[in-house]
Amino acid sequence: MTVLTLPAPAKLNRMLHITGRRGDGYHELQTLFQFLDHGDTLTFQLRPDSEVTLFPSLAGVADEDNLIVRAARLLQHHSQRPVGADIQLRKQLPMGGGLGGGSSDAATALLALDRLWELDLGLDRLAELGLQLGADVPVFVRGHAAWAEGIGERLVPVDLDTPWFVVVHPGIEVSTPRVFNAPQLTRDTPPISMARALQEGPEAWRNDCQSTVRELYPEVDDALNWLSGVAPTLLTGTGACVFCRLTNADEASSILSRVRSGWTAFMARGCNTSPLHQALGLF
Ligand code: C5P
């Protein structure tokens, strides 16, 4: 096998609660991750030399800084194997959107190259390596909807309901560090139990970044106001995307047809097993 084409799905944070801040500035949080059947697509072609190429490059991101190339370099370094890959990226997920696009691309690269380069490192090791690339990478490596604690890396697999979602992107890029460093961010509130979060009462329908993001990014505030006029709406991650949940596809497509021009939006189904792992036959 010398070519692999694989999905890099989006995630939603169906709730996000911040419980503290570590000495290194990272935040301790509790969150429920679920995947969507919508995302980027990556194609990996084996190279006999150790070059790693990416096409197309992302605007404003040097290839060597792209998490995809960094994932490949990390695996090369870890395995000491002098092999490479040509990687093609079909980007659908917005950058700075809160859908985990960059992290998901990185996880797809780790799993794809582990297979293409016949490293057979296993998901535990790949998740550890993924954490070096970003807090959200391990859940994409594990590939199951999860309750997460720590900075997002302590994962307990959960089975959530799998509704339709409408996701609206108000056309801007949110800076995650800007949100997490904002003085007004609510921190240090008591943890909630996983059981309560899974009951999805009002306590669980929350994202502790939301009010700060509303203040810093009026475009996100606009999108939250518009979509919550239609159905209960929440920010995912630190935004910029906002989402609502629907029980069926007809309701979702009806909302989609009314989304304000200038915004982009899509509908997708929540999944408990990642489309990446389904494609690799891992579940
Ligand atoms: O890990 P990642 O590179 O995705 O995080 C981007 C930034 O978001 C970090 O540099 C940090 O400022 C912030 N962050 C945080 N707490 C988390 C996750 C991210 O403060 N749990």
C-alpha cells in the first residue's frame, strides 16, 4: 500500500467548563467531545526518501509550522525511519473555528503515516505524541466521543445521542490564546460530574468561553443571537463557530437555507466513532 486517502473530521464541544489554570498557562477543563461526519480530507503518498511535502499550503502558515507536517516530522524523529510522504489536503474546516480542524488533520497524519510507514505504534503512543502537537489532538487519535479532563487529554469514552447539527461560521478567525488569556474569562469554578454533564440539563449546556468570545468578537455575538432565535445554540471550543442541535435532517436543512449571506454554514450528524477510525477499520 503506497497511497491512503482519509477523513479528518470536525469535533464539537457539546459542553465546556473551565475549572482552573495550570502554572504553564494552560487551562484545566471539562468537556464533552463529539465528532461530526464532516471535515477535511487528506491523501498520503509514500516517498522513498525522507521528504515531506504538503499541497496546497495554508495561507499564512509555513508548511513546517503546519500541524500536518509537524506530525510527520514527529513520527520520523520518533521512529528513526528515513521515509517520507507527499500529502494533499482538501480543506473544508475553517481555521480558528473551534471545530478542531488543525488538530484533526494532525491526528489523521499520525494514524495514516503510522500505517503507511509500517510503524505500528498503537493508539496509546500516538495519542502521547499527539499531545505534543496540541491539547485537542489526543481525542482525534483515540477516535471515540469522550468526556475530557486535564487540558483535554484525560479521556473517558462516552456514547452520546447522535442528533443533526447546524454549524454556523461567522466568517472570522478566533485566536484561542487571546480568549484563554482574557482577564474576564471565568476560571476556577467547581468541577461538575460527568454524570450530570451527560444528563444534558441546563448545567451541562454551557461553554465557559462563550461570554468572553461574545465580547471580543462581535461577529460571533451576532451569529449566536441569530441562531439562538431558531434553536438553543452554543459556541464550540473558543469559536468562531456556533451550533444548534436538531432531531432530524429536514429541520437542519430548513435552518441552513435561511442562514444569513456572508456566513458559511453546514449541517452534519454527530458520531460517537470517528469517521477516520471507521475508514481505517479500527472499530
Ligand atoms: O494546545 P493548543 O496548541 O491547541 O492550544 C492553543 C492555546 O490555547 C494554548 O497556547 C493556550 O494558550 C490555550 N489553551 C489553554 N488551555 C487548554 C487548551 C488551550 O489555555 N486546555
